[in-house]
Amino acid sequence: MAGPARFPGFVASQIRAVCNYHRVRDRRHIVPGSKNMRLNRLTKLAAACAAAALALGACTADEGDAEELPGALPTPGGEISVAEAGVVDSFNPQSAAGNTDINRKLAYATHSGFNYVDNNLEIIPLEQFGTYEQVSEDPLTVKYTVNEGVAWSDGAPVGADDLMLAWAAASGWFDDELLSADGTPLSGTRYFDYAGSTQALALTGLPEIGDDNRSITLTYSRPYADWETAFGSLSDSSGISVPAHIVAQGAGLADEKALTELIRDTPGGDPLNPAPVNPELRAVAEYWNTAFDARTLPEDPALYLSNGPFIVSDINPGVSLTLVRNEDYAWGTGPDLDEITIRFLPDPAAQTAALKDGTVDIVSPQPDGSTLPDLEELEALGNVHLHRGNQLAYDHLDLTFDGVFASAGVREAFLKTVPRQAIVDATVQGLQPGEEPLDSQVFLIDQAGYGESAAGNGSSEFAEVDVAGARELLDGETPVIRVLYDRDNAYRAEAFRLIRESAAEAGFDVVDGGLPAGEWAAGLGSGSYDAAIFGWTASGVGVAGVPQIFATGAASNYNGFSSPEADELMARLVVETDTGRREELSAEIDRLIWEANYGLPLYQLPGLHASADTLEGVEYMPNSTGLWWNAWEWKILR
């Protein structure tokens, strides 16, 4: 899991005109509802975590088909449009600022890696891109080799230099930042602003380079159960998202070889003995952190290079982004489609209307209070396929651990006022009848271990609103609480309204800190608010998302939570290979988070997608990749 899979995206409804010759305007063929209703099976397959997809986010492929996935010759197949709620604002979803749902989907469509996760939540190797193998169990040693001929869209080969840069960013190898018990930086330097957890690759030493600069070998100091997705996965934030030769040039180095030499020659960081800032490494990290952020198409094509099936060709700021086939892509399944235009439409009703009139072919309306009538309208159309299920995602209320909420008593008082059941009734209940509040910070409802953890983590203390108990804790105080949320998301706007009304009864003065969809996410961790309502999305494999969010000083730990006991448990969790013990460790971590009055999970999000019946190959995916998980298999029926 990686960083917040935020749900941004208020934009205008205009879009650059595209050819719609392929669409059937008089659709008389009626297709019944969803053909993918496997939500229980899918969510039960998910690993025991419910945190951010470390990627940053969806023809099911059997493992036996893995070698056939890459290699099909591309066939020109027309153009389609896809509606998404988010607005693309970065070409580096591994950075903390770029780790949003839509940025990750864009990266997925424009990059390749050593494997990906299919909609059965199984790991599928991409052997035409390269190979990875466990060459030793003790110590755990994994070799990654990029095949000859794999290249960036400017012709530069993908190789060990790119892998070394990706490893440097995701491992925290150079960081010597020393944190206080509450996560406050005391000394030293953090170089790469990596959105995910560095705990996995922090277990590895400096990689060895081989195979004519096409391979690196990682050796772990301890076993790591999720090693297959710890590095180089297309579905995770550990992939190769930016090219080393471009970062080297942008940071003032001679070339990517010089960058690799810098990585190999710079000692690893030691927080107990911090070194002076390395100016060359700082320049590299700052370029990696910020240079790829963009809401318009950069003048320099180097900032949006592709090594995957599609490449960005145009951006209409705030309105749309156009992908075209990467004609040089020959190390994976060549897409059938020539062009995909992503329309930025945050309003579910606008998405439904666009699908109805043929302006778009695929919609993924962000589930909110207005989605139910759109679902009914979609069902009535009869010429669409509906794709529904639980998402591996949940919305939550987080409290900061400084300012007014530095007091555990004030945090507890505020949480006692949150009407979780009323929020569920007013939001997800319409799309998921019978839904209940989520009672875990690390498990989703259908996951093994959820029931036992929820029963013992202390969540029952906040099952009902307790205004009297909150007043007693406040003892006459009237704290002012500023709440950050996406005001264009109807679910979160309604949750805020209900929280404000209830908290006021106990004496809280709740200030509306809501921001537009394209702006609120930048405020996370800024210190400009006391509480935030937003969402996390899981990849469905591994447990790296738990420390990514809850570990002291972690990149996605926006509220300053710190627990030495929980840190120690998380360090054990990421190296634990026994599934049962993982559930036990996760439950212990869950209990500590609740005891700290961290915040409250609100509800698991339902998933709703629809595609025109003129398309085939579109299938439901519960994780952050969504329907894009097999975009190379989308086809127009002729």
C-alpha cells in the first residue's frame, strides 16, 4: 500500500474533441447488471492491512498465462474516453506530493515493471520486461534483471541505473534524520520524499550491479515475506516511475552512470551520527521530489517519459489528459486501443450523463450521497456493463497529535461525539445496504482477523455518541477544531456536517476547513488543521501499508502519531512470514492505535464502475488500480 489514495478532482466539464466513430449511437442490445460480483472472494484474499496502496490506483490472468501477457502484436483499435474523479498533477506517484489515486493510475498505464497484481489479487510476473528470482533464502537474496531492448520512450535503455535510483528512493538508505519520540525531526537529513514505507528495502544492503548494467541484486538482513512486491512491481509504489538519466541531468550530474556512482559512493545514513548534507545527493532527491509535478503538459518531454504501453500526448488543464499507444513498446502486451482520453469529472451525475450520451465509454463515479440515483439511471440504460463490489479502501477521521489535540483527553472527547452510524446511514448505506461502521484501523471488514481485532481493540467505546462523556472530559472548555476535507466529495462533506453538529453539543467549535478536490490533499501534514477526513486504499497484497501510515515519522503519517511499542510491532510485522502471526501482530497494532485516540475509521467504500457495451475486457478490480488493471486488454467491439 502506498500513500494516500486520495480522491481529488473538481474540474470543468469541457474536453478536447475526440473521434467517436467507434461508438454505437443506437444501442438496443440490453446487458444485465454486473458480471463481476466477487466482492467477498476478492476482499477475503486481501492481505491483513487496509492502508494506502503503495503505489500510491484494475480479464483475469492465470499464472500459466503470465508469459503470454506481454508479446501480443498491437492492432490499431480506435479511441475511447474514460471519466475519472481526480486531476493528474504529477508524473511521479512515488513522491509524497504525487501519491494520489489518479496519478498512480496514469503511472500504471505508462510504465512497466517486473510484475503486477490482477483482479484475483494474484501476483503476475511480466517476463518480457524482465525477471526476478530468489537466489538465496538465507540470507534472502533477490536478483532483478531487465531484458535487453526495454527502453524509455526517448530511446534510452531501462537498466540498473534506473533500478538503483528506485532503490535509493524507496529504501531511505541515505537518510540520517533523527526523530523525537513524537516524530519531530531533531537533526540530520531526509533526502527522498518517498510516499511509501521504507521498512522493507531498509533491510537490504547496497545492491550489486551485474549483467552488463541490466541487473541489481538485493540482499536482506532479515526474511521479508512480501519480497515479491517490495521492489519493481507495477502495482505498487516500488516500481520504476522516473528515469535515472533524466534525474541525473536535472540534478546537474554528467549522466546516469554518475548518478549510480554517487549512490554507490555515498555512505548510508546514521541518525545517531548525522553527516553534513551531501549537496549532489540533495540535488538529485529534490529533483526527484518535485520536478515531475505538473498540471499541464511539460514543455520538456523528458518529464513524462513512458516505458509502458501508453504515453501522454496532451493535457487540457483541469479538463482532460490524452494517452496514445507507445509505438515502441515491445516488452509487454501491446494495447488494442490507439488512444484513451481521461476526462476529469468529479461529479458522479456528470459521469453518468457522459456515459449516457456517449461522451465517455467508462465511468468510475466516486461513491457518494449522489451516486444512488446515478446507479439507478445506469441500471436503466441497459446498454452498459456494471462492475460493483467493495473497494479495498476506507474513509477515516484522523486527529493531529499537536495543538489542541496534543491532549489525549481532548482527542477522546472529540471522538466520543462522532456519529459514525449516522454517517454510514447518510453515505454508503445507499450503495451497500446493511453496511456498518468500520471498527479497525488495519483490517477491512471481510478480511480474516477483522472480527477478532474489532472485538478487542477498544472500538466499542466509540460505537455510540456520548455527548455527556465528552462534556465531562472537556470540563467547560470549548476547543476550536479546524477540519480539512474534500468539500467536493459528498460523502466527506456530509460526514463533516454530521460531526460538526454533534461536536457542537459537547462544546466544540468546529471550523470548516474544506477545500476543493484539487487542493485539499496538498494540505495533509501542513499543520493547517486539527483533524482531517480522507481515504486510504490498499493494494491487496502485503502489509507495508501499516508502517507507511502509522510508524513514527513515516511519509504518510500526517498527524504525528508515535508509539514506540507499535513501531516495534510493525518492524516485526513486515518480516513475519506466518500468516496467523501476522494477524496477531496487526491486531496488537490496531489496539495501540485505538488506545491512543488516533482517530476513527468511518466506513469501507463501495466500488461502482460502468462501461459501454461497445467495449470488452473491462473487469472489476477492488484495489487502487481500479479498472485500469488490464487496460491493455480493452477492446472496441466492431
